[in-house]
Amino acid sequence: MSPIDCKVWYWEHLGMMDNPQYVSGFTKKLQTFCNNGIIPDYNLILTYETAYMPFDINALDIKLSYLFSN
């Protein structure tokens, strides 16, 4: 929930972006999200990682600051 306006946000972490089947499955899932009003950077936070590029907590902090700053 947004600390600014109490809007509900969703967060999807994509942890296997180097796996083509996983990416294909997420593409379908994202279409379902969008069809149901769950839109990236409107009310859906997406984070990513691969085997060679692990999750970056600093990048998440920057994204959250951008989305939720006054």
C-alpha cells in the first residue's frame, strides 16, 4: 500500500529472466495483469534478476523512492 495515498500496489519479482520458458510464461501473466488493471509502474512494481545479474536492492530502493516520493 502506498504510504502517500493508500493505493494498493502489487510486486512481481522475476527471478529467472535468463530462462526463455520463464520469460514466455511471464509475458502471458503480464497480459493477464494488464487485462485486470494491474499495470507496470502504475500499480505494479517489477524487479528482475538472472543467474549472472542478481537482484539489486539499491536499484529497488531508487525505484521505490521515485514511485513513492512526494
